[in-house]
Amino acid sequence: MIDEDRYCIDVLQQISAVKAAIDKVAWACSTTTSATGMSTAATDQQRRDDMTTELTAAISRLVRS
């Protein structure tokens, strides 16, 4: 769109749409990870704690960006 010298507002709307789509994929990934990963780690408390810490850090990075 930039190469085609499209209207700036149109470019910004496309960027917003792409960001929203990426956020939805990230959210789906994080909820799937938490649901499946935590259930398989349920018998190992240390592993569950490690996974929780790792997932929390990843979501924190996602929210800050």
C-alpha cells in the first residue's frame, strides 16, 4: 500500500486490522497453552509453577508491545 502511495488513513486501518488479528492468535495460543499444558503438568507442582511463570512472562511481553 505504501508503494502504491495509498491514503495514509487506509494504511493505518490495515495496520490496525493486522494487529487485531495477531492479538487474537496470541490470545488463542496462550489460552490453549494454559489449558493443555497445565493439565498435563498437574501432577508435578514444580513444573506447573515453572509453566505458570513462563506463560505469565510471555503474556506480559505481549501486553506491553
